[in-house]
Amino acid sequence: MTRWIRRWRGGRGPQERMEAPSAEGLRAASRLSNLDVGQEAEVFGIDAGRKARCRLASLGLIPGSRLRVVANCRYGPMLLSLGETRLMVERGVAAKVLVRQ
């Protein structure tokens, strides 16, 4: 509860505390939308605005989390497995998620 109070009073939420990816890490990272079915990857960063970062964080897609692609037909949404959870992420949002294998 204290996290929400700090956030609404102008405090910094968990999304703003993320460090910017290094230049070396960006070269090794790829986009989530480019992964094939069955591939596993680690979320490296999110190249999006605050609203999209907050939405992805509420789904559990935060830097450091491991995921597996369940369905990717190269158009429409992607189906991901994050632990015991299945997520459906829109293609445009998936293109903003940086991952490394």
C-alpha cells in the first residue's frame, strides 16, 4: 500500500527506477516480436513510454523475468508463458520489449 501512496503523491514508482540499458547490452538484445515459437529469453529492457511500461509491469514483464514464446504467427498478438502464467501481448507492444537469450 505504501508504494501506491508514494506513487500518487508524486513519488517515483518501480518503473522509473529501472536503469537504462548499456550500449553493449543493447547490441546483444533483440525484440520480443522477433522470437520464434519455443524460444526462451530474458527480458532485458522496455523501450516504451511510462503507460506501456506500467502495463507490462502489471502483467509481470519486468527486466530480469524469463519467458517462453508459445505462439507467434508473425501477425496479431503473441502468446507468452511466464512461469505458470500465460500472457497475450499485442504485436506493437511486443516490439518494444528487449530480450536476450
